[in-house]
Amino acid sequence: MKKLRSKSGETLVEVLAATAIFLLMMGIMQGAVSFCTNAQHKSEAIRSRNAGICEALRTVSPSVGSTVEYSFKAVSLDGSLESDTLFKVRAGLGTKDVSYQDESGADKTVTFYVFQSTAPDPAGGGGP
């Protein structure tokens, strides 16, 4: 009687090693998916909070601040002054205070600085 012993198939050690590698890869994938899901939820919360801040910024009227005059002059490439003042712009600097709640529910206030248009100077310093 002849014994037929085939060399095909996997041993128990090979099956256990493949199973361990598969479980390790599944654990890594589960961690990556969990991380991405948490990042997406945090991003949605930040976008929602920012949308609320932008909406409040549009509806809040600015407080009147000081008036500033900016002079524009021509300068050459080497940094030397080419001419006197080309033109001047007067602008009012105001602030807008917007209140919101952060992720922990605490009330916060952020200040935005805005430029306001001013009437041109009748003495000729206002615009071109």
C-alpha cells in the first residue's frame, strides 16, 4: 500500500500568522477611520461656529474709531524716494465686537478692526 502525501495546503502556523496579520491590519484601519470621523466632526463644529461669527459680523454695526490718513509715494527698486506724495487716502478705523460660544460652551468675544470710508478732505488731501 502506497501512502499519498500531498504537499499542497497551508500549515496551522501559516494560517495563524495570516490571521494575526489580518487582525493587525483591521485594527490599524479601524483606528484610521475613527480618527478621520473625529476630525470630520470637529471640522463641522468649527465651520458651524465660524458661520455664526460671520453672520454676527455682518449684522453688527461698527463703533466709530479714529480717522487715519495714508500717504502713497513712489519708490524706486533700490528703495530711494522717487517723488513726493502721489495721493492720500483718509479712512476711519472702527471696531466690531462679535460674541460667540466656544466648544466648551463658554461665552467669548472677538474684536474685528474695520476700515470705514470717510468724506474727502476739501483741502485736496482726500483722493485723486
